[in-house]
Amino acid sequence: MIVEIKEVELTKLKTEIKNIFKELSDIDIGTIIEMALSDHTSFSEIQMQYGLKEDQVKELMRKNLKKGSYRSWRKRVKTFSDRREFYK
């Protein structure tokens, strides 16, 4: 029963992500990618400006970057966020 609920939620999330991506222009997608690649822009800033949550930005990056570039970006973001928590 729980697995069925999670599958339904996942399907709804995927549909929501597709709808949001359709509303974005190529220029918006390029700007979001540039912001996400920047070490000076947080996910919360992207969410304030474009309404995309962290998971949605990750999905957008996964769809628009090469596999190796996406992995490198995720590793850098994770390392940066881990260091930020340490220095707080």
C-alpha cells in the first residue's frame, strides 16, 4: 500500500516537473543552468526567481548536461554544501 502511494506521488511529481519545464523558455533554462553552475547562487535564490525547487533544478540539470558534467556538478555542490554546514 505504501509503495503504491509513493508511486502515485512520484508520477504526480514527474508530471509537475514536465509542466514547469514546458513553461520555461530556452533563455530561462540557460539562465537557470548558469545560476546552478555558479558557486555563488543557492538553490533558494533560483527558487525565488523561477519557482523551481532543488529537486526540480537537479532534474533540469540532469536533462540538459552531459552525464559526466552532471556528476561533476553534483559532487561539487555536495562538497560545497557539506563545507558550508561545517563552517556555520
